[in-house]
Amino acid sequence: MKIRNGFVSNSSSSSFLVAFDNNAIPTTEQEMHKLLFGSTQDHPVTEYDYEASSMEMARKALYDLQKQKKPLTFDQVLEEIRSGYFEGCIGTWDYEKHSETGSKMYELEQQYREKYKTEKDWIHSGKHPDDSLCIEYRKLRDKLYDEVKKINDETARKIAQKFWDDTMDPIGWELERISKEVAEKFAQKVYVFSYSDNNGSFGCLMEHWGIFNRLNHVTISHH
């Protein structure tokens, strides 16, 4: 999982894990349009002062679906979620403020300032790399990153498992009580879509408008 610990630019990209009914995976622009927009009627889609044709957006989604040779496995779903920022993902800054490890790092920062008579956090820069305060600080920083990664990995697994369970049982049956053949017939198939606002106004709409809101999906941000 990526750890956010610095400046983040305004540009972004996102991936979407999207579940389609096994017996209703779209094969035409009209079928995809109906899934995404609720009808086959083309209309303008606007967001952030950008505008695009809804049919054009459906056409792009269908193209990206058909490029994929087969649906994702659970392990691929989990890896995709872990690759970015997802709902419930914590950042190092927030965790540092409320964790025991972060408190110890703050104490070292104060000691460093007093020792070198500075108001700046040079302990971050490695200006005195052999100082015992800096050595201990680096150890705590690495420990904090490991703690954040462990928490986010566990959260990602819970999200992946919940999403996967929903795709395997889309109509709310208890799968252990029905045959494997029936379960496979109704189970949904998961595919991944990736869009970025670096690709202009159309890419921005595909990423930010909420094109998959009508479908069972998970959004992962890759700032």
C-alpha cells in the first residue's frame, strides 16, 4: 500500500473495481450505457465545467472492459485495493498525531531543537545523521510506516473480502445452502477500470463524475 507522506499534486488517477452480473455483461454501447446511466438515451454529462456525451463515456467503458481477457481473482482485487488510497485508509500524518510512536517522535524533535538551538525540524533532513537523536528518530519513523502499512493492509483485506462476498452472493442467498452450479450462475464478475484527469476533460469526467455509481464497485485513488 502506498504511504502518503509528502506534497500531493492536483493531478490524479483512480482505478475502479466493478462487478457485473455474470449473465448480463454488456457487449454493446447501448447495454453499457443502460447499466451506467439507467437508459439508452444519450445526454450531456457535466462536472467541473467539463462536458461529454454519456454515450461516449459508455463507449470508453465498454472498450476498457473488452480489453480485459478475463475477470479478476480475489487476490488481484486485494492487490489493486492495496496499491492506492481507499475509503478507510489512514495517512502517516494523522496516525503520527494519535499514536504512541508518533508521540515519541515528537519528543525527539523537541530534544533536537533544544540541543541545536533551532526552531526548524532539521531532525527530518539528516543534517546530523550520526546524532543519537536522529538515529532513534529514523528507527521510530520506520516503525511508524510499518504500523500504518499493517493497519491499511488489514483494512484493505476487509474491504476486498466484503466486496468479493457481495459479488459471489449478489442476491443475498446463503451460498453454502445452494449448489456450486447455481452460485456460479448468479455470481458477479469483477473487472478493473483506470482513468486519470491527466488525460484532459474527458479523463477528468471518467475519473470523477461517478460513472460506476449504479454498480457494485470499489474506488481506489492513485494520487
